[in-house]
Amino acid sequence: MGDYYQRDWGQHPPALSPDYKTSVARSPNAALLSLPQGVGEITGPCFGAGDAGPEDRDLIHNHARPGESAIGERIVLYGRVMDGDGRPLPRTLIEIWQANAGGRYRHRNDGYLAPLDPNFGGTGRTLTDEAGHYAFHTVKPGAYPWRNWANTWRPAHIHLSIFGAGFAQRLITQCYFEGDPLIAHCPIVHTVADEEARAALVAALDLNATIPFDSIAYRFDIVLRGRRSTPFENRQEGA
Amino acid sequence: MAKPLNYLKETPSQTAGPYVHLGLAAGAAGLTQAPAELGTDIAGPKAQGERIRIEGIVRDGTGAPVRDALIEVWQANAQGRYAHPEGGGPVEPGFRGWGRAPCDFETGHWAVDTVKPGPVPWRGGMRQAPHLSLWIVARGINIGLSTRMYFGDEDAANAADPILGMIEQAQRRATLIAPREDGSPPTYHFDIALQGADETVFFDF
Ligand SMILES: [Fe+2]
């Protein structure tokens, strides 16, 4: 295999997005230095079954007392991880974190007045299967307020961290839920300028994937960078 | 008009936000009842090479510490091999070469314990000086920032490093080189400036 395709920066938010105020002092001024990929960019950490067990993808129960479960709208969040050529990414680690159904995170820095759910931790992880599929069982997170403008609300969202097969594919993102009216008002969603790209962040309601009389389902497919299938060693510049 | 190529577009990045620790470093978030954290041991007990510590702070454009950042490290072992099928060969059992460290919520300091990596091959038969690849995410960072840390006691290798040599403004190369302080373990200090006159060099690859 060769290099990863160069990143399509039009898909991504710029470092500086003034409407998301925290980015103003946390964005580099200088242009990123473009680097040919070497072995350290093409490779990345490998994970296995020992890193994520079946209980780790069930957020309804992974922090619950025996016989109890988390409060909220029960959902299956599922999808497929592929690269830019549509090839599935097997055995890649996905980690998620989210607020509870009331919009409160189990995090020492979250002081929102909505209560914690004693049966909900809000974090999980899983490996994709051989065909790149993944699934989490969780509750739909609530919207929550934050200080950007004086009164700003995040749409319901789940944070996802995905590794891929090499560090060049490393990605952290957030998925939103189809039909949420807050998506249109969110300055973080709108750090992504391209409308089609923003739409790729919205998980689709999928009635076919619901668990009858148990959980509703949302599908969120993830695309990481594609890769040349033939390695061509570049000549040194000027050589 | 031509037939569309139909490549799939990469999923857009979104900031890791203020609560990234809940997902990636649960202990820092205050979550006691959670599966074992990943990335707490970069090298494992059997790794060869010199045991070192790396510590530093991340600062924003005003000079204030970024106290909610999270840093990931990816590195070769002492033989210059990565723990990956395309990483150049086998590595010691338990060597993953990857880890993560949250910044301290009070002070903004971060630290990792690892082994010093060896030089790594580069194109055209060249070699890269020993270095770590770092990836920084935080609230206010819309897409993870990639940089590298080189070692302050590797002057000759650093001077010949093809990546450092690509940095046009020579004075900015120093932003990637961590001075060494002897001790037990020897400690390299690597501060990261997200923005400003002493801004760290960040990469696109
Ligand atoms: Fe969030």
C-alpha cells in the first residue's frame, strides 16, 4: 500500500472559526507545514479484543447497578467505517462519550444543573468487525447550554474518536441526530462551511434497524482518508 | 464533462470539546467505574532503550495554559520500528508505541513516561532523527493538531533530519526540539504554543 490521499480540507473546519469563540486563541496563525508521509504517518496503533469487550459498547448498562439501566430514549447508534475508496476498515477502535438524557456529562468540569443519572457513565468503546461495522447501545443525549454567545445550546450529539489503520486517518468528530432543530443554530456544527459535509455529521433515523419494543436506531457511517493501492517512492526534490 | 470518480469524502472533524477526558482519559474526568484506560503505558515493561519522561505545557495565543487539552503520542521503539504491520519489523512484546496524556486541570502540565525512540527510515535511503509524533485535541481546536518532538541531545541527527530541514524559517525549528534534563528518569521539556510569535510548527500530512 502507498500513501494516504491528501486531506480534503474543504471537508473540515478551519482552525480559526470566530463564531466558535474558543477557537480564536487556540488556532495556529502559521500555515501547516505539508509533509510527505513516512512510516510514522502511515502506521498507527493497533487494537485488539483485549482493548474493548462486548460490555464496553453498551452504555445503557456499562455504568448501571445490577438489574438497572440508564434513563432516556434508548437508541442503537450503528454504522460502518470505510475509507475514501469505500473499503471497510476492520478492527479499528471507536471510542464515544456523551451527555446523559438530561444533557449532563459525568465529568468533573461539567456543572450543568441537570442531574447525573446514577446508572449512566456516558462513555464506551468498540472495535469494528471484519466488514467495518460497529454498533453502540445507549440513550439519546440531551441538548445542553454553553457559554459561547450568552445563551447557546448544543444540539444532541455524541462525540466519536476513530483511529483507522494509520495516524494519517486519526479523527475525532461528533454525530448529531436527524431532525434536531438546534443543528441549524450551533456554531460548532457551522465551523464546517460546506453544507453537504455538515449533513454527513447527522445520523439518520433508521426504522429498519430498531430493536422492536426496545430501542430506536440511528445510522452514522464514518469515512476516513483513502489510500493509494500502489506504493511509489517519491524522488527527493531536486534529485 | 467526465464520469465522476466517486471517492467518498472524509467525515468532517469536530472539536473534541471540554469533556474529551470522559471518553479518552476517564480517570481525569473523575469516572472511577470504567474499563481500564487505554494509552497509559506507551512502551510496556519489556521495551529496550533508555527510559525517559517527557513533560510540558500547552499554551494558547495569550500565553495562558490550555488546561483541558489531551495529547496523543505515537513513536518508534529504540530500534526505530513502529508497532504496526508496516512498521519496519517486530517490536518487543507489550510495546505499543502509543499513549495519551491529559493536561492537568489546574496547572496545564502533561507528562508521559516512555523509552527514547531510535532513528526512523525516510525516503531515498535517508534517516529521520529520533522523534515522537504528537496529536493535540481540545475544546477550541476544530481539527487535531499534528506536530513532532525531537530530542535536544541529538544535535547531529537533528541537523540532518529531512523534516526539520523543510521548515523554511530556521528559527522555528527550535519549537520542535525538547531540551534534556538529566535525572532519574532523564526528562525532556516540550512546551507547545498553539498560536503566536513562538508558535509550534504543526504539520499536514
Ligand atoms: Fe459535547
